[in-house]
Amino acid sequence: MSLTQSKGARNGAKEDRLTGPFSNQAARRSRPLFVPEIRDGLLAGRKSAKWIRNNFDPEHKHYLGREPYWLEDDAYRWLESRPGAV
């Protein structure tokens, strides 16, 4: 990180040089949802935990250790795009 300020920062603009998982953009993303939360909350118990792990929104699946999770916004978007999935 540079110790000098950019011209925009000198003129009062907010400067954010962080990138990656700890940037402000990542902080604005939704909360993580784990398998039990999806099963009981979003799917109202209509699908099994195994089905969720294997089939629920595979493009946006993340892992915390071995446990899969999805971000809430991505999960709702996926459900809205697939009316026959539930």
C-alpha cells in the first residue's frame, strides 16, 4: 500500500484500495446459509440435506472446511430462477 494519497483522496474522495475477500464489497454481500438453514428456512423441509448438498445452486456453493454454504442473495436468486426446483 502506498503512503501517498491519490489526487481524488486529497480532494475528499473516499479511497478504498482493499481487494479480495476482505474488501468493502465482500462486507456488503449477504450472510452465509448452511444446509440446515436452507432446508428448514428456504425449502420448508421439502428437500433432504443430501439433496441440498448435491443439487442446490452448484455454481455458488462455497465451503467452510468441509461444510458447504451459500450466500443468501445467491440462494434466493437461484430459487427464483428455478420454480420447479422446490
